[in-house]
Amino acid sequence: MMQWRLRTAAMFVAMTGLLVVIGMLVGYLFNNMWMGLVIMLAISVLFNVYSYFCSKSMALRANKVRIVTRDEAPRLYGIVENLADKAGLPMPEVGISSMPMPNAFATGRNPKNAAVVATEQILSLLNDDELEGVMAHELSHVKNRDILVMSVASTMASLVAYVTRMAVWASMFSNSDENNGAGFAIAMVADILLPIAAMLVQLGVSRNREFLADESGARLTGKPMALANALLKLEGGCSARTNNYDNPSCANMWISNPFGKKKCSGLVNLFRTHPSTEDRVDRLRKLDQELNRLPWE
């Protein structure tokens, strides 16, 4: 799993580099590059603190989640409780979402403040082993601190887009004749390219963390193919015509792409919020062979 941590770290280094470039650009427009850098770092810290403390409540509200007790949802609550104990995690809050699709997600800044959520449809679609696989995946997100990682990545991407647009306006009203023309041109190019680069980094982080949670969850249950079967069912359910999910900003939170199966190839794959289900199932199949290999093979 070290390779996933290294990839995520590399992506955050790239995102930080983008923020440094933007800070220096804004500083250049006002003839003080270092001041722009300091201001950008300060804004980044404020945005990340807000994201750290408020991401859970925002996610629950945005996805119409109600927190349930053991008596209200004994099957789901029992599965989560058993997995949390097996993984050595505090018992998270358990929620049910009324979103019109079979899906699940986890949220919360750390294991002590986490919630795992299943939609109403997933409870009727999956058998116990498959639902256990999905919940193990979500608890792996909690254990691996993926919610915090993705919240920070999303916040940083939004910040890049906001500040590059601010740089364009700053260049238009700059009083410096020396920097005005060149600064405006640089700001326009940055406004087009840097938010795209930041989004690609964010989506790359999202896809990597999904692969990591698949592996961690499958190792927790010892049943990789139960999760693989669940992913195939969820993709089919999310692709149904009855699914009218319309919140792209939360798409990367769910275990399965809430907009259903999309045929993508080449560069288009860079803009996916999730790895393809085929790739995920293939990796889980290989993990199943590894876990069930006989000692003398």
C-alpha cells in the first residue's frame, strides 16, 4: 500500500506547486511576488481548516442523509459494527440517504468523527456479503484518512480556480503600465490552464484512493469477489433511467460513479472521478487469487 501513499503525496506536492505559482503570479501583478506567495499560503490554510471541520456536516446535508440507530436499521448497523470492531476503529455514525440510486459513501475528518452512509436502494439490491464488502470499503476510507485527503484536494482545486480568476481581474485594474499587458496575458493563460491542472490532480487522488479502499476493504473481509460483484450491481443501478442524481460536486464521494457507466478512453479517462469498474473488478479478482492461493502453490 506504500505505493498509493507515495502517489497521493506526489499529487499534493503538485497541487502545492500550483498554489505557489498562482501566489507568485498575483504578487507579480502587484509588483511583490513574495507578498503574493505569503497571502496565498494564508488563504490555503484558512480554506483547509474550514474544510477539515465542516466537510462532514456539508456532505450529510447535501446527500439527504438521516443518521439511524441499531433499532432503525439493524442489518446495516450490525454489519458496520462488526467491521469497525474487526478493523480496530471507533463505531462511526451510520446513515441512510434517500438519493435515488444504489450507492454508499463515508465522511468525517477522522475515525472518531466519521459517518458511513448507504442509500435506501443499496440495502435492497445487495446480499449480506456484498453489503459487507461495500461497508468495508467505506470503513477503509475512514481508516486511511481518505475523507480528509479528498476534502483538502477538493478545497485546493476550488481555491486554484478562484484565485486564478481573481488574478485576471487584478491584472485588468493594475496601475502598473510596465506589467499590465504582460500580466493580463499571463493571468488569462493561468485562468485557463491551472484550474484544469488542479482538477486533474484532484481526480487522480480520488481514483487512487478508490483503488486503495477496494484493496483494504477486501483484505478486511477476506472476500474480494463479494465487493467485485457489488461494484457491478451498483454500476448497473446507477446507470438506470430512474437515477436522476444531479450533484457533480459530490460525485467523487460515492463508492460507484453516481452518473452510471460512461464509455471513456484515452485522455478522457483523466477526467473520471472513479476508476473504471472493469479495472477495479480485475484488481479484486487478482487479490482473490492471492488470498486464496494454497500454501504449496
